[in-house]
Amino acid sequence: MDRVRSIVVFTMLLAAMPAVAVTPVLRYTTYLLVDTTAGPASLTMQSRSYGTVHGDFTYGDQPSYRVIGADGRQIEDVDGQLAGEMDVAVPASAGDFGLVEVRPGANYALAESDRPYGIVATEHAPMNCVGGFERLYFFVPRGHTGGSVYLHAFSVGEAGRVVVHDPDGNVAVEVEDDFNEPAAVSFTVPEGMDGRTWSLGLLKPEREDWDVDDCALWLSPSLSGLLFTNPDWAERLSAPFATSWTPVLDFEGDSPVQTIQWSQKVADGQPQPTWDVAVSGENPHSGAQSLRVEMDLPENVARQELKLFTVPLPIEKVEKVCLWLYGDGSGRKLMLRVRDSSLEHHYYAAGTIDWVGWGELVGDFTHPSDIAGGDENKRIDGPTVSVVLQIGHAAGQPVHSVYYVDDLGVSP
Ligand SMILES: [Ca+2]
Ligand SMILES: [Ca+2]
Ligand SMILES: [Ca+2]
């Protein structure tokens, strides 16, 4: 067969193949979740020496693999061989799935599996990959109005172009950045696109002095934290980790904010902080409206906090609260609070506003920062609860800020 014909045949074969993506190159530590519901699984781990790619330098790190059961129990530690290939067995006794901790150190590793598997990509266990990837799939649980993928490529010039595709293959968002600090790439989930499989690529940047090399990548905690090379695996393997969201507030009607307070009383006659909080059509995350929150503080205020209480919302039980906030990178501290029907207050420290534009905030009330007052049963009890958003202020932060809040949901 001449070369041109063989290329044509090869292209036809590619077109006929299912949409299975090429497995990414892994580095440092990354976890794989392997399906063992149909019996034991075998992973083929291929080790690649850094030196074969970058001839000028080599690392002596030997690869190793740890097999972990679904209940977290350690099953086996396997020593690999640098630049060699070996099979790692995940026994059926692992449970419904097994985890394999892949540790190539500063060298590289590639995995193949005879069973469906996913790559773990959470904040605490990110996927550490090299050279990007064309396409990996992930499941967007039911009730989602948006999601985020976080990237961190700490070396200057090692960057990436992230492209998120909706279930129909259309580009939902595309961002090129150096990602020297961890940053979120957020996308909205239009109606009917939740409960479906999306995908993303991490591609070579268009900017010529940038390349895609080392990058840590993880999904926001509202998603299930797994990436797949095969779209057919995404929904089933994500199911145990997928949080279903119930949309509660879309800010399309009257303002659902009932009480607004500053935390620090300022003596009469002193310059007072002011707020202006109302639904607005200026900047919706979805629909036509969001909640506009304007804060004005006098100069030289050391500490203050604006607290927004919603009306009692008909919610029986809360594990997580998710909302979208249009941030200004001000570094203001955020606190999410749920006040249950007995006036028991559950607090979750939700980090700082370190992003500009729409960003996702998830409060995990199964791990609260504090609980106080009420019936003291440490449980969020309905039939109604109020959600409270607390926006802090510290010395040096802007005296004037405008935020937007939209799409508040709860789980389960
Ligand atoms: Ca970088
Ligand atoms: Ca809205
Ligand atoms: Ca309670």
C-alpha cells in the first residue's frame, strides 16, 4: 500500500472508531478509579523516563503503584521498573471499584485498563499530567447550572488552552492562560444539558512562547471529580460521587433576601458603611437576572462583614450549598451559613474572592467550620432553612465593591 492510501485507510479507521480519547501522560501522583463490579481488573502501566523526552536530564525515580480498596484499605504496594511495562492487578475484593495510586515521581506513566476506569481529578487529589490531552470526558450531574475546571501550571511559559465541550460537542468555553496560580475555568450548563456527559481538552496554547507541559487539573467539588478516556464510562462510574443539585434560587423574581446586616456596629456620628442589594438585569449568570450586591465602606475600616439572609426556603435537608458569585479578586473572606428551622447555625468557611468574573462557591455542610445555637442536634433540620452569605472586609481591601450572585442550589 502506498503512503497516501495508507493514510486514507488510517483516517477512515479513526473515523469509524468510537470516541475514545488517548490516555494522558501522568506525573508525580495521580489516582485511577477502576471498575471491579464485573470482576478483577488489570491495569497495564507503562513507565517512561523523563530523560527519553528531555535528553539533557534524567531522574532516577522508580515508579510505584499502590492498590487501594473502595473502603480505603491498602491492598498491595507494587514496585515498578523505570522505562518498563507491568501489569497491576486490582482484585474483585477491592469492592465496587479499586483505586490505584500511580507514582512515577518526576518520570512519566501511562495507564491502560481492561475494565472501565476514570482518572481522579479533585482539589485534594488532582490529575497531574504532562503535555495536555485532546479530550477527556466527565459527567455533569442533574440540577447543575454550571461547573468549573481548575488548572495549575506553576512554571512560567508552561501554559495551556482549555476547551470545554457540551454534550453535543459544541464549545462551551475556551480559555488560554499561563495558569501560574491555580485558576478556575467556569462554564454554564444550559437547561437540558445537565445529567449528561461533557468533555474537555487541554491543548497547546496559540501564543508562541507558551507550551503545554506540566499541569495539575481538577474539577470543582460540585462535579464528581472523575475524568474518562471513554464517554460511555462517565455516567455509571461517576454515579457514586455525583452530587445531584436542586435549584433553589435563580433571582428571576423579587429579591429573596430578607435581612441585611453589617457585623460591626459603628457609633452614631461616625462614617457608616452602606449597602445596596437588589435583583438586577445587569449581569445574570443564567436567565435574565441575578442579585446585585454593592458595598461601600469608609476609609480605614479594619474589619467589617456584610451578611445577607435569604427568606426561609422550603428545604428539608442540606448537605451542600452551591452558588455562583461574580468576583473582583479582592481577597475578601466568604462565609456560607445555613440557619435551620430551630435557629441552629451551620457555618462553612468558603475561602476568599480570589477570582474575577463568575466563580462557583460550594459549601460542604457535612464538614462545617462551626455549628452554634438552636436545637444543638448538629443537623440541618427543615422544613425551612435560610441561607446566609457573609462577605468580609479587612484593611487594605477595596472600599467599594459590586458583586453578583446567582443560581443557588442545594444537595441532596
Ligand atoms: Ca505556567
Ligand atoms: Ca438568574
Ligand atoms: Ca438542627
